[in-house]
Amino acid sequence: MTQAITAYRAVTVTDKFKEAERLRTLARSNEAAALRYAREAAIAENDVKWQSVVAEKDALIAKLLAEQGKGE
């Protein structure tokens, strides 16, 4: 077991290992940023859709109220 620990420590201090760890960390960070961006874009797209639906319904209500006012 001591040999395994010693070998692990010897590997983890190498520049090659440190660079690989840096790249893995960077990749995880980039993936998280991409997922966050995709989520925010989906939310924004959904907001635009519902604003359009609400605007259509508001226009329909205004039209019906105007028609109702003319018939009185």
C-alpha cells in the first residue's frame, strides 16, 4: 500500500498530471457554463412565447369588449 501511495504522489507532482487536471477542471467549467447558457436561452424563449400568447388574448378581449360596447 505504501508503494501505491508513493507512486500516486510521484505522478501527481508531474507537470503533465497538473496540466491534465487543469484541462479537466476547465472542461467541467465550460460544460457548466454551456448548460447554464442553454437553460437561460430556453427560459427566454419560453418567456417570448408566453408574452405573445398573452398579447393575442389581450387583443381578443379588447376586440370582444369593443364589439360588446357597440351592441348596447
